[in-house]
Amino acid sequence: MINKITSFAVVVRDEKASAKWFKEKLGFEVKSSDGHWVTVAPKGARGPVLHLCKTKPLEKGNTGIAFLTKDLEKEYEILSKKGVKFTVKPRDDGWGLYSMFKDPDGNVFWLMPD
């Protein structure tokens, strides 16, 4: 079962400059700054974070929205049996396990372990 939303991607030209802007202008805190994974959120917030995603525009349909689940492999099997179309089967590209699926309108979402 999907149990929470973890992040929303925002495409930016420079993730470090963007993080500085969110910190100085909106009072956010930098939650992580590890290579491509730069995230910010309001101070003390315990919910989803903004992933400041330095890239060319996200590939068509990729929402950047990530859902978390306790058991990614099991959730992949359950959702697949329900007819959910996965664009990326569970895999690890060196930074963590994930998969991606799309809704009927072609919007792509991430599924990651909690």
C-alpha cells in the first residue's frame, strides 16, 4: 500500500542558487544537498519536500511526484495485477530503489521504498 507522498520536483536552472533563494526569501531549510538530490521545505515541516531538480525540462509526463511504500517489490506486483502500467520496473541506478508508473492520462509518478 502506498503510504505517503515524499517529494515534488521543481525544475530549476541552478539547484544551489534555488535552495539559497528558498532559504533566504521564504525561510525554508535545506533538507538535503547530495549531488542531484537537493531538497527544501518549510522549517520544521514533516511532510513532502521540494526536490530542486536541475535538468532540462522533465521528460514528457514526468510529474516528479514520488509516493512511498513499505515494500516496493510487493507494491509493484499488486499494482501491476490491477493493470497499472509501469514505465520503469523496480531497479536501483546506484542511488536507490525505485520504479515509475503512469496514470490513464500519461502522467508519470515515482514509487520508492519508505
